[in-house]
Amino acid sequence: MLRLMAWWEGVKFRLRDEAGQGMVEYGLIIALIAVVLIGALVALSGGLGSIFSRVTQQLNNTQ
């Protein structure tokens, strides 16, 4: 019985231990931001390419 109580106290201690939780949360936030940025760049890649092409053509025409 004493072993069971000691085991249970160890489980409760591990559940209360929050060391590293903040770093995990920051990692998840950074991963989410990266996924959103990659998705936005992929979605806008065609439009951005045409904008850069027009700017390049305009710059070449002014010379």
C-alpha cells in the first residue's frame, strides 16, 4: 500500500511540474506563424511574380 501511495504522489508531482511548458508554448506559436507565412507566400506567389514582372518591365522601359 505504501508503494502505491508513493507512486501516486510521484504522479501528482509530475503532473504539477510545469518546467519547460513555456518553451513548448513558444515553439507551438512559432510553428503556427511559420505555417501561416508559408501558406500566405504560396497563395500569393503567382500574384507577386506578376507584380515583380511589371515593375521590371517598367524599369526597363524608362531607360
